[in-house]
Amino acid sequence: MRIAVLRGPRAFEVVEEDVPEIAPDEVLVKAGACGVCASELDVWEGRGAAPFPLYPGHEVSGTVVRAGAEVRTFREGDVVAVWATGRGFAEYVAVKAEYCRPAAGVAVEEALAEPLACAANAVELADVRLGDDVVIIGAGFMGNLVQELVQLRGVRHLVVADTRPDALERARKLGATRTVDVTRESLPDVVSGLTGGVGADITFEVTGTQAPLAVVGDVTRMSGKIAIVGYHQGAPREIPLAQWNWMAFQIVNAHFRDVNTIMRGMTIGMRLLTAGRLSLQGLVTHRFGLDDINEAFATAVDKPEGFVKSTVTFPG
């Protein structure tokens, strides 16, 4: 089979390996797609801590071609969404059956269970309630997923902020009640006007960058919640802790390493996706073959107009 190995910064190489053997509790999945996750971009650019070579890729979807002797949940031919713990940019992936979820009826490049789990767990941990006023800063792929899930909770105002007109237009189409181009409007002023000067009940930071950390406290009400969903890598960040202390904010760290939590989020996300209550249609915008994986990552870094998500796809 063919698999992508990261030899150095911006240097994937596609090599031949044997199809992996599976343990009794595993399934062998013929990959249909593997998403490029924002958490992998620093590694690709050479800013990760682990030494090369590396085998990234964890947002896998495909078809079961073999099941281990102990597996009772899946059989040959089942379409599944997979959380791989690496080696996901490959034609075949061996993975524990418990790390798979049914994905029948979903376009293969949209069956992205792991990012859905992250978004579902973030919204659940933040405990969005009926009638809440919510701000989402960042209208990229994860921001879009959080937005769709928040809307299922029945909020009053849902304000989405970003710097990119195309991203804000997409947020409007997804159902945001107000969008804010922060290069043209004051987000605190908009939120204050909508909430009678009170502020949002919950603010989701979904960019992973410094700038929103300086403003989330200006749009969130006293004793409101700040949910950090963005994946913050690289240099240390600064927060106005005196303000956050004074305002008695509840800080929600929406990152999850506990396997049971990840699995529960995958179950929630895929149940909603396969039932048609959630859609990724239009959110996977750029598709690349395995030989073009470096371009897939470069596109995810550059974010050209209209970009939301890159995937590496495999021919049937």
C-alpha cells in the first residue's frame, strides 16, 4: 500500500509499505479520505517537538475490509468514520474497532468523526442553553461545526466574528443571526447593542491565535463563559487575567485527551451527521490525491479565498 511519511519540514514523501496486520480487536479500513487537521500544520512546517520522520493523519473515513476475531460491531463492507492515532494518510489503516463509528449514507470526505467530536464536546462542556446569547470568534471549519451545534441548542443571538468576508458569508448562510467583520466593526459594540450592554452568555474562541484572547472578555457578561476551542500552538499567549478575574468568567478548556470523552463526542457527532441533523456539505472545499499531500497542507496554511477544509482522498 501507499502511505505518506513526513521526512522534514514541508516534505511529505509517499512510500510503499505492507498492508498492516490487525489485532483481534481491530478492523482494517480501506481509506476513502483523511482530513488535514489544523493541529498538524505546525508539525508540517517544522515547528513540532517530535523528531522526523512522522506519520500524521487521524481524521479517516473509509470501508471495513477485514475485522478481527473479537470484533462484533463491524463487518466487511461497513462504511465507517475513524479516529486514527496516526498513519492516517495511507490507503489502508488498522484501527481499534471501538475507534470507529458508522457512517453509512455520508459522503466519505465528510465523515470526519474526530473534528465533530471536538466540536460536540466543546458545545456540551460549555453547556449552551435555550435562549443564550452566544459569540463565536472564528468562522473556519471548526467554527462552522461549533456554530451548527450551538444552533441546535436554540440560542437567541448567535454572533459570528472573523476577518474574512467569504467566511462570514458562509456563517450567514449557516444561520448566524449577526456576523461581524472585525476589521470594519467593533465586536464589543455589536454585542453590547444586541444584549442591552450585558454581553454574551458564552463566547467561543475558535481561531487558536492571540488576538481574540484580548477581546473575548470585552464581549462576555459577568460570570459568563469563555470557551477556548482554538488549538493554541507555538509562542506563549497572553490574557488580561485581571479583567477575567474581576468578571468572574468561567473558563472552559475545550480540548480533550481522555479517550472515553473523545469516543462519546464521536458518537454524538456521527449520530447527528448520519441522521441529517448536522451537515458538512460545502465545508470540505479542497480535495487532493495522496501524491499532492504537500499541496493539501500548503493550502490549509495559506487559506485561499473560499477555503474551509482540505482532505486527502483515495480512489475507490
